[in-house]
Amino acid sequence: MTGKILRSILPLPPYDYNRKYAIELVRALERTIDELRNPNVNFQGLPDVAAANSLVVGDVFVDGGFLKIKGANDIFSGSFEATASLGTVTVTTP
């Protein structure tokens, strides 16, 4: 697969109506089409599987290059640390 972005074929507007508006509309449509063709646009900054234990059901995360959705019965290991007035407790699960 190439990284070349194909330009959309949208006609130039005729002079019979508000040409400035139509040109702006064409630019907006082309920009939207370009964004939709780029698979990374809507999936930036997703957490990794390492953070999955802190996500809620329905959150999307990345696991080995695949997008996954956290389910209600999914179990992920990890560690949490809590501090109380009596001291510090660290619980780690395998």
C-alpha cells in the first residue's frame, strides 16, 4: 500500500450561484474526504494494553497493533498503589 493520498474529484462550481460559498464547500468536502481516507486520524492517543486494567467497559485500547474494546468480563493484570493515614500499601497482581 502506498502513502499517496488520492485527491477527490469534485467539480468547480458554476457562476450561476454564490461561487465563494460553493468553493468553500468543495474545500471542506475535500478536507473531510482526506481525513476519512487516513486511518490514523480518529485513533490518536489510544491507551496501550498495559493501561487496560484502569479502563472502563466499552473503552478502546491497542493490543499488538489491534484495536480492542474492554468488555465486562475482561481481566487485566497490573499494579495499583494506595496511601492511607497509617502508611502505604502496594498490591500487585500477576
